[in-house]
Amino acid sequence: MSNPSAVSFESVNFPGRYLRHQGFEVVLAPNDGTAKFAADATFTREAGLANASWSSFRSVNYPTRYLRHSGFALRIDPIGTATDRADATFHVVH
């Protein structure tokens, strides 16, 4: 949304709703058209932190934080441990 070389995740079931972070928790929210929303919903795809053939997603507006799963939820967090790296590494399928 805010960077053409980055990615945003739009819901297939609820078009116009995107994954975005609010208070570092990731939620599904309708696009309100603001620059803040676009930045919150945009991630830079990188080689996976735990497996370089997979992918990790760095927050555009909080570049020290990555999309990760924790406690059965998605968040953006700083990554420091091997567990953090594994939680922030995703196998993207098409």
C-alpha cells in the first residue's frame, strides 16, 4: 500500500480489509484511506529469518519489528531469539 515494492495482505473473504498492526497487534481492518493505515498494513518481504528459502515480513513503519505469530495471534515484534526467528518465518504458497 505505502511502498510498491512491499506487500499488503488483503482478505479473500472480506475484500477491502487488510492485516494491519495497531499497538503492535495485527488485526483485520477496512482500509480507511489514510497514510497511517497504508503504513500499518505494509510489510517488506525478506528472506526468512529461520530459513532463507521461506519469507519474513518487516514492518514498513516500524523497521525493527517483524510479523510473527505468538500465543495464537499475529503481532509485530523485535526479533532476538531462535524462537522469535522461527515465529517470524513463513512458507508462502501460491
